[in-house]
Amino acid sequence: MKIEDIPLFYGSDKSFYEKASKHFILKKSSSKSIIFNEYEFLNSGSYILKSGVVSVSKVNKFGNETSVNAVYPGGLFGWSTLIDEGPTSAKVTAVSDCEYWLVPHSFKKDLWENKYFTKNLLKYLMNYIRTLESFTSDTQTANANAKVLTQLLRISVPNSYNQTATLHHSFNQGIISTFAGVSRETVSRVIKELKLKQILKTDDSKNMIINSPLANKFLNEVNVKNG
């Protein structure tokens, strides 16, 4: 991915991309390494993922850590600090080896003066809120299969061409359990059951492939049953 390919900057002119390429700093993190923790003040800047996958997690008042989001190339993390100058709202961990751009605070003025940036950022945040609200509602069920499947869909990359969603192989059962709020053993059992129902399978690279129509049909049936 190039800076010009970042959805956050779609519509910008050549001069903006040239200036961004001079200011953005490319960094790397290895798999399982912590990029930053919750409640840190990122004095250096915010981040945009270039390659790989990162997981966003929070610790509740009981000390339990829950994964709340997965970020793929082009996605943002650490931007709450840039927007409101407060501490980070969550911990970010590399799920796989990844590269990301540091967007320094010194570039903040250029960002706010770019009308395309502010418009795209608003769309990004609204989409995040809509998705979070939808999946929060869907997870209000005692059905473990539905809880796990809902989270698998949320953190997967959809492919509208063949009506599937792909979850990167780096998301092991332990990580999935922190998203769904169930035990690792439960995740293992649910995955086996979903495979028997042909709702999901694994490809040659061990990525998880979810049949979106079958997955949504299953979740609708659970909702009707729990009606």
C-alpha cells in the first residue's frame, strides 16, 4: 500500500501526497508485540497501518482484557490522541508482522486544512460506530455459536464478489476468544460445529473463509428462536 492508496486521503491533490510522504515515518512491529498501551499519551503522533493486522483491546474494571477491533491495511489507530489530545483509548498489539506510518503531530495543521481528510475521517468514524452498534446488538445472546460467529464476521475482510469473508490465519483461537468473550475451548467447539454446517472452512494458507449468506442465515435463525 502507498500513501496515495489510504482511503483517509482519497480526493487529495498531488501536493498533499508529496508533503505527506516527506513527513510520514514508516515503522515496523513483529507479531505479538505491543505497539502502545491503553491510557498512553502519544506525543509523537498517530498511526495508519500499511501492511499486516493489528488488534485493539481494552481492560475492563474487573481487569479482564477484551479485544474490540481488528485493523487492516489503510486502517487507523491511536487517532483519539490526535483528535482530542487525550490518552489512548485502548491497547494495540500486532497480530502479525506489520508496517505502519507514524503521522506526526507536526502534520496536524495540514490534515485539518484538507477538506477531503476531514470528510473521509468522519465517514470512517461513522462507519465504525454503525458497525459497533450493530454487532453489539447481535452479541446480546446466550448462544455461544452466534457470539463467536458474529465476532468472526466483524473482524474478517468481506469479499462481495464471492459472498465470503476472510479471517487472517494469525487470528488464533485464543485471540478470537477475547473478541467473543468466551473460553478458548468454546471457540474450538464452535469452529468445529460451523465447519460441519459448511458455514466456514480453511484455505491452503490456513485463513478462515466464512460463507456470508449461510452465516447470516444462521444468525437470523438464532435471533428468531430467541425472539
